Amino acid sequence: MRNRKITRRQAITTASIGTLGTLTRFPLTSFSLNNSNKLAIHGGEKVRNSAWHEWPVWETSAENDVVNMLRSGRWWRGRGEYIAEFEQKYAALMGAKRCLATASGTTALLVASHVLGVDAGDEVLVSPFTFIATYNSIFINKALPVFVDTDPETFLINPSKIEAKITDRTTAIVPVHIYGLPVDMDSVNSLAKQHNLKVIEDACQAWLGEYKGKKLGTLGDLGCYSFQNSKNLPTGEGGAIVGNNDEIMDQCYSFHNCGRPYGSVAATSNYPNRGSNRRMQQIQAITLLSQMSRIEKDADVRLVNAQYLDKKLGKIPGIVPTKLVEGDNRSAYHMYPFRFVSEQFGDVSRDKFITALRAEGVPCSTGYGKQNYDGLIEEALNSRGYKRLFSEKRLKQWREENVLPGNDQLAKEAVTFYQSILLGSKSDMDDIVNAVTKIYENRNSLI
Ligand SMILES: Cc1ncc(COP(=O)(O)O)c(C=O)c1O
């Protein structure tokens, strides 16, 4: 395993150097656009006319297993040999002792938080720049999400702002490896240790991402993943928890299986623990097993292409690729993110830039918005339960401290490409670079 990993990493490095060796300095006038240089948004010819890499990609090799499983009647976890096989293989791939498959990434977060003791009236430190499920998993446990501002350069929780947000109610930190970008886990873990907090990694977008040579999701107390349809390892809906502590993983199993006894969770009664049904189905596991045949190769292609885009796009004024935190890290690139700084791009607004880029045939989106002001926050804080659990003084202070300038900046500047775009060829990446360059060169026509 270790030898294979070194080989892969060496291969990536070689490929990266090879592809990046031919870079030119900005302005990139070396490409020629066949017809007019008029922007497609203004009726000019698109830079890109062809389709991008499709996603997800069904593996026909899974079809026999699907039919056999359906005919066998073993559709659920009870005697679910495919689920057990997936758990064993996914744990090995992540370098974790154990894996528990769950119905989704959200359920993985719910199980992990419950088992690690996040309880009603607790506070949980969390990154605001994430999919809303991260917030919901805290609210559903009747705890208070306390947002730690984002570092706009890394798109991640700013570790220097964590300590100020810890109170005597804080029980856990949920660092989110958003888009697959590795959080500075040394800082998070050391603060957690100092203040006796649990660390639940939201690695729902971070399969095979690495921090200092370890897979994301294996650095905290528990790590949670999503296998929803859009994900780099997809199965429609699905999730997993990984961990190295047998007792904690037994508790996770028990909780996700209605609180029944499991392993070290003794059979003192039929249902010794509270629990829920968060189980995966067999068909999800069969799909995952087949999708795992491509995940490492795909991750390498995304990495090489992302590094190529970093170098090329980073030369265009106003386009700022993400900064990886210190360490020998790699991102999983669920999205390829960058910041669009309007003032450096002739004051073109981000929305105009995105519309113009889409018109050139390059699909792109914004990042997450200012969700720390989203409706669910006040809906929760004004609920009967939260008013019982938290004093008026604490909720007032929470609202006053819900000021996150780094996150606001990112909500304004982030632009993303979906992961499957990164599965294309070098010439596909050049289409992206050419489209952005064309828009930059014609920026005055967008004002
Ligand atoms: C960062 C993050 N956390 C949690 C989730 C929840 O996962 P799921 O949709 O599988 O429930 C997602 C899914 O998109 C996610 O991206």
C-alpha cells in the first residue's frame, strides 16, 4: 500500500512538472481564437462548443451483483455482505481501522455527533463556508453552531479565530474540508486537546484528500463522508464514518442500528442505547464498490489538472487560486475553487463574469453564500427548545458575534468549477484558461 502510494505521488509530481513546464507569462496571447474575439455573451463565437466529462459514470461491471442481490432478497444491512465488504475496503483506502456505512453524509454527521457526546444545550464550533447539512447536523442535535470565521485565502476555518469562540458549553469542533481542501488539522487538534473538545471532520467532500500524508477524515476523533450523486465517489445517496477507536465505532454501529447491542455495546437489554435507523442499503454498497475502481485514478487526474489551472489562471489579474495550508497536502477537488476579485478585473462584477464564462461554454457557479444569516438560524434560535436551552443573554451575544468578514468576502468572491470538469484533458483545461483570458481581454465591454 505504502509503495503504491509513493509511486502514485511520484507519478503526479512528474506529470505536473511535465505539463506545467510549458507555461507562458501573462498575457496569454499565444492561443488563437478562430473567429472574432467578441465575447460569446455579446454574440461572438464560444471558446468551447463540446460537452464536458459526464458524471456520474455507471460501471456496467456492477450489473451482475445488482441483479443477484435483488434476486436474493438481501436488500438491507441485516445480512448485507456488500455493505460489510465496502466498509472493509473503504477503511483500508482511507487508512482507518474501521468504517461504518450510513444512509447519507448527513446521517454520518448525526451519528458521529451523537456518539461523541454533542448534546442538547452544547455549543459546536464550525466553519460557516459549507453545505447546509453541516449546520443542520448540529441543530438537529439541539446544539448551537458557533461559527468561526473563514480564511478567504484557504476557503477554510481560520484556526487563529477558534479559541476566542470557545465557551464552557463547547463540546466539539467540526472542521470542514470544503471542496476537498485540507484544513490545518494540527492547529484544530491541538486546540481541541487543550480544551478537551471532540473533533468531527466533515470530510463529505474530501475522499482521498490528504493532510501531512494522512487521508482527510482520519485526523480527528471521527470523519464523515458523503457519497451523494454529485460526489467524487457517488451512489445516489450514501455516507460513511471512519475512526480508529473500536468502542466509539461500536457505539456508532449501535446508534445507526436503532440502539441495538453491537460489539462492546453490551446486550444489557434489547435496546441498551438510544438510536435511529441510519443504515445503508445493499444497492448503495454495490454501486460504491464498483465506483471505487476509478476513484484513485480520477483523483490523480483532478489534481494534475487543478495544479495546471492554478498556474495558468493565477497569472490572470483578479483570478486568485486557493492557498493550501502548510504541509504535504493534497486537495480532493470536489470543486475547483478560486476567488474573483472584481477590482483587479476591471470592476466587472462576479455575476457578469460567471454569465460571460458560461456563455463561452464553461459551466461555473458561485461558492456558498452568507448562510450564517440564513433563515434556519433564526428559526432555530426562536424555537421553544432553543429558548429553553440557551439564555436570552447567550443568544443575544451569539447574534452580536455572528459577524464574519472573511466569510462575507468569500461569499462575494468565490467561483467554482464542478469536479467532473477536472477529469478532462489538458486541452479541456486550456479551453477554460482561454475563455477566462478572452473575458479579461474584453473586460471593458462588460461594464
Ligand atoms: C460539506 C458537506 N457536509 C455534509 C453533506 C451532507 O451529505 P449528504 O448530502 O450525503 O447527506 C454534504 C453533501 O453535499 C457536504 O457537501
